[in-house]
Amino acid sequence: MKLRRAPIVLQVVAALVIAPAATAADYAQCNAMQERFNRLYISGFRDFDRLMDQCDNTTADDSPENVACSEQAANKARARISKPMSELKKEWREIGCPGKPSEPDL
């Protein structure tokens, strides 16, 4: 009778030993994804800043052209990162990372 219980006990012990390793791997993968998210998010801000510099160089600060240029800069920067950002968020959910990727403090 004791011989039959031994394999079950070994399976339970093995599961407990392997589970933390899987959790650590998942944690590392989620951290890596958060870093990718941060880089992507920051690159969007850099694009926006570069485009805004072009607006400032070509129009007066209070002109309607500057407002239109600023809106266009925001739309262009957002469009450049929207597809990779949505793919990253989809991958985040597929892996099962907790919560959502958080925006970095700038």
C-alpha cells in the first residue's frame, strides 16, 4: 500500500519544486515585456518631441498653424507606436502577465 502512495507524493513534491521555477520564468518574461513597453512608450514621446520641434521652427507659438501642427505631430507619433503597442498588449495577455503594462514615469 505504501508503495502506491510514494509515486503520488513524489509527483506532488516535484510539482511544488517546478512551480516556482515556472513562476520565476513568467515573472522574468513579464518584466522583459514591461521594459519593451517602456522603450516603445518613450520612443513615441521622442518622435513627438522631434515633430514638435519642427512645428516650433516653422510657425509662431500662438498661430492656428502651430495648433494644427501640434495635433498632427501627436497623431503621427501615436500612429507610429500604436500597432507595436497593441501587439505587445496582446502578447502580455497571452502570457498571462498580471494587470496591464504601466506607463513609465517621464
